[in-house]
Amino acid sequence: MGLLDKLLGRGKKAAADLTDNARLRQEGQHQEQEATAEDRAAHHEELAQKERERAAEHHAARDDTTAS
């Protein structure tokens, strides 16, 4: 999704404005919002993975400390 769907959604909204087509405008708006939500979800998944890796590093360091 992402950038292409955002651009397609904006294009549909622009075409809807020119043709006064409320249904096309709504479709474009939903397509653009869907792409934005997908981008946001992907960003949060990336952050969550980084935090999991950080937690694993701390867990390994804690195990090293207790083993000594």
C-alpha cells in the first residue's frame, strides 16, 4: 500500500472534485486513509520489534551477570 495508494486516493478525490462525484471522493478519501493507517501500523510494528530486541539484549546481559 503506502505511497502509491495515498496518491491514487488523492487523485480520485481530485477527479471527484472536478466531476462533482461524491461517491468517487469518498472512495478516494477511504483509500488514502487506509494507506495512512497501514503505514502507521507498519511503523509501530517496527518500533515493537526494536523494543523486543532491546529487551532480549537486557535479558542476555542479566543472565551473564547472574552466571558470574
